[in-house]
Amino acid sequence: AEGGSVLAGGGVVGFGQQLMNEGLSLGNIAGLANETIALAKEHAGDELVDEVLNSIPGLPQFA
């Protein structure tokens, strides 16, 4: 995203909208999120990843 964080100004929903504007479906986005979270948990551990997810408003409902 231009000008800073992909989450700036639109939060998780705004980021999802950006991804859909690039041609990803909700299914694609969910699959990507699940794979990313699983990989993060493999490398950093469940507790740390869950803590990060829970610190981002709106994200836990998608994770």
C-alpha cells in the first residue's frame, strides 16, 4: 500500500477490501490468512501468535 501500513485508515476490513480489489475472493483471503497464521504458529508458537492476533482490533473474527 502507498503511504504506510496496509492497515492504516481502513483496519482489517479495509485491507480485505484492498485484496478483493486486486482480484482475491473471500475464500482466497481466508485461505491465505489461515496458511499465514499456521506458519507463524509453527515458527513463533501458538501463544505468541494468538497474543498478536488478539491485539489487532477486528482481526480475531477473521483468524
